[in-house]
Amino acid sequence: MKDKSQTVFRQVRVTMLAVALPFVMAVGPVAGYLVGRWVGGQIGHTAGAGTIGLLAGFAASVHQTVLIIRRIFRETR
């Protein structure tokens, strides 16, 4: 019985990690853009700050996506 409950738990965990992927990819660039605009406003450089924040958020989202995919592969072994 214990093996079955561990298998179910593992399947639920993999499913939840897979569901989180689109949110990670969407929230990172949006948050990066907003933070970039805010920081740019604070230091007086609003023109490129949003773009830099967007790129940083995108890079962070890609990094987190790779980590989640690695975790999914590790869980399915």
C-alpha cells in the first residue's frame, strides 16, 4: 500500500510542476518589466529600464523553467 501512495504522490507532484510552467513563463517578464520601470523611474532612466527588466525577467523565467523540467525528469525516473 505504501508504494501505491508514493506513486500517486509522485504523479500529483509532477502534474503540479507541469501546471506551474506557464505561470512561471508569464509572470517573470511581466514582473521584470514592472520592476525595471519602477527602478528606471527612481534613477531617472525610464527609456530602457523597462526593456532591461523585461529581458532580465525573461531570463529568470527560462532559468526557472529549466529547473522545473529537470525536477520533473528526476521525479519520473
